[in-house]
Amino acid sequence: MDKPLKLRRYLVHFSSHNLPQFFTDVLVIGTGIGGLSAALSAADSASVLITTKGGKNDGCTNQAQGGIAAPISPGDSLQAHFDDTVRVGCGICDDAAVHVITEEAETCVRQLMGFGVEFDRNDEDFSFTREGGHSRARILHANGDATGRAIQEALVRRAMQHENISLRQQSYVIDLLTLDGTCHGALIWSPQKGLMMIRAKQTILATGGCGRVYRETTNPPVATGDGIAMAFRAGAKLQDLEFFQFHPTSLYVAGAARALISESLRGEGAILINKKGERFMTNYHPDGELAPRDMVSRGILQEMKKEGDTHVLLDVTARPRSYLEERFPTITRLCDEFEIDISKSPIPVHPAAHYHIGGVKTDLYGRTSIANLLACGEVACTGVHGANRLGSNSLLESVVFGRRAGVEAAGKCAGMEEAPPLHSIQGLPQEPAYGNLSLADVENSLISLMWRSVGIERDGKMLDEALEMITFWCRYVMDKEFDNPQGWQLQNMLAVGRLIAMSARQREESRGVHYRTDFPNSEEQWKRHVVISQSGEEWL
């Protein structure tokens, strides 16, 4: 096996003796649905500080369109939701984690409603839609296709009203502070105050995903994998990094940023056609457009190769403009900006990196392998998704396990003494061995390489070449000490990109979203997990 990437412990040099220190019971890093759910659950009995490197609404939650899965529609059941999740997860879901999200889904949905989320209704009943991989309609949505924004706004509003919660925006968390295998908070930087330490009895990592390590992605600019990289440097165990879900349909307009075109559109009748106007997904899977996401992404990719084109078309012209404006206002407005009337013309679409299934390994209460460090949301790996995430289970997982992590953290704080000042944590200075470099050029090269060689389809030769190239770039970047987020983000992106490629190289089979053209079949002996830490790799 490849040796794990050895990084300097801290990205900057500092001494805990010389930096200002601020104290809180619980530090939550991230303001998405996972972090805010954790903060609100902890705040009734503990002081909570939330920090985010951007603005409070800059993460992936705010952009989520489809909705949140919950087995509460007429005729649905916990068992049906469990079965769908496990089937799509291709044999390696953690059954206990799947039981947790299905059994606690209704409680968490009711809690979101109590926080002010208004899910769409048909008269008195909820309006449910169906997405790929689901055996029935169980997706709750809000404001049509703006579910994430509705949840984000409600949670932020509730958090800002809570007397035990405070928020630091534009505060970049550089590293987790650890001593003797225990987390004591985080080292953060802000433009106004520079470096400082946030001391916490319990720290909850909720930094989201890392889609920006790929050239084609639906993720916002903040999704650079900082949480995975800092957890790895701190010694935490990471799991299932090879499993990256590519959303089948992002808006493809040359020169424009990729934007999500929700799976709910296909759930309500949209079909995929090639440039000849032929419907093709039924050639790749009997469920057609409502097949699991990995199958749809690969079907689109094969059709693009066959036709020699850059995209395919998503046709929803069977629906009238009035219906689309009401049910999918975000998508309708987005396409209007490019003079595409989706009631009259099909939407050009292309797969894009969307959701990282792997992450920091946790148990059912968010606890990681590092004492006093928890994780929830996309940065965490609970095992609930297995090798492929069922649509709209991500918001559900985040709120369920965010809530659990918050309760766990607050409970631990109750039995802990106030932390004394730390005088023994320091990051040592390091002399750079190489000269100057263009950060933008390295980043553009990295994301292009990841898309080309560690993307929807992979093989051993491509992965070996990717690892060799990323390792080469690391020699020129990892020895530097930067004083701004651009440099720290690039170091994190390189670390995460290499770890994803390493994990993909180890798994010599195809399973779920991980497809190896040189190992196209799933094998019984690979029903296990790649776990990586600074001490090496292991299989579970």
C-alpha cells in the first residue's frame, strides 16, 4: 500500500503561550444544517461558539434543492426507507446508522418545523416527491426547490436568538489543537485579529464537503475539504474517502459555473435525451431516470462518449410554465438567466462532483477517534450511505447526527472542569526547501487532474499517475508557511485530493460511486472499508 501523506502537524508556527485564548464549552466549526443542529442541541445546557470561514449562509446546505427524506408519507414505513438506503449503499452500509436515521427522521422533521421550517403542502397534507433509488415518494421540500435555503434561514434565525450561542464569521480554522491525543479546541485566524485560540471542552467538526477539489462541481467555493485535512493532521481516522458521489445533472453552459439541477425534476417526469432527441437511460438501467445516482451519472457519461458531446439534455417540456415556476422556482429562474425557457427547451446537463460519502470516522454519537472531538454532516463518515448515497438522505443524516453530536457534547461538558490555559502547544517553524509558486496554477492543475483521473470512472494507471503528480506538487506547497486562507486551502485541497486518490487506488473493485474500469465488478471480499490515519491504512 502507499504510505499515507505525512504533513506537518500545524500549518503555521505559533505558541499557546503567546496567543490570545477564548473559552467556550462547545466549539462548532461550520454553519450548515449539521453544525447548527449540533449547536442548538448543545446550547440548552452549555455555552456554544460557532465559527465559519465565510458568511453564515455560504455552505452547501443553503444550496440544497431537492429536500429531506423521511418515511412519513401515507403507505411508507421505516423498513421501506431502511431497505432503500441499504440497497443503494451496495452492501456496505452500517445497518445501525441506517436504523438511527430512519427511526429518528420524524422527530427531527418535527423539530425543524418547530424551528420555523415550513415544508410544502397539498392542502393539509405534506407534498412529497420521489427521487432516484427511492421505492416511493418520501421527499419533503420547502419553497419548491429551495429546501436548503429554508432550513438554513430557520436554523440561523433560531441560533441567533439563543442566549447561549455566539457566532464568529469570516474566521478561518487553520488546525485543531491537540495534546496527548485529546482535542482542546482550534487555532483560528481572522482578518481583523490575526491568530487566536478557541479553547473548548468539546469540539464539533461540521465543515462540510470537499467538492472544490474537482473541476466540475455543484459545491460552493468554501467546500475545500478543510475539515478532513485538519482532522487527518490531528491524527483522526478517516473512512471511505474513495466514495465521491457525482450528481448526474448540473447545468452545463460553457464558461459558466456549474449549478445543481435537482433530481426532483426527474422525480416529477423529466427525461434525459441525447442530442438526437432519443431517451437513453432505460438502456442503462430498468429504472431509467430514477435509477440510483451512480448509474445515471455513468449512463450520461457513456452517452456523451458515444455521441462525442460535452453534455446531454434534460427534458421537462411536458410540464407547463406555470407549474414549473411554482414547483421549481430556483431552477426556472436560473435557466431564464441563460435564456432557456425550460417549459419549451430542454436543459443542457452534465455530471458534477456533488457529495463526499467518506470523511472523519465517527460512531453513532458523532465521536471520532480523538478524545473530545466530534464530527457531523458531510465531513463525517457514519457509514449510513455505504458506497452510494440515497438522494435527500444527506440533509436527514446531518440533522439526525448533528442533533446527536450536540447532545453528546453537552453531556460531556457537564462533567468536565474549566480548562486551564495551555502553555505547551506549539507549531514549529519550518524552512521552505523550494522557491515561489503560483497558487492559482497549482489549484487549477489539481482540480483538472482530479476530474480527469479520480472522477466518475477510474483505473489503476490513472490513479497512479494522479498520486505521482499530486505528491510532486506537495513537495512545493506543503513546505511553505502561508499567512492567508488561499494558501491554507490549497494545502488542504492537495492533502484531501491525495487521500481520495490513495483510497481509490486501494479498492480494486467497483462498488457504488467508485467505478474502476480495470476492476468492473463488485467482489464479496471487498465488503469492507478503507480507514486511513497518520499511522497508516487498515481495513474494517
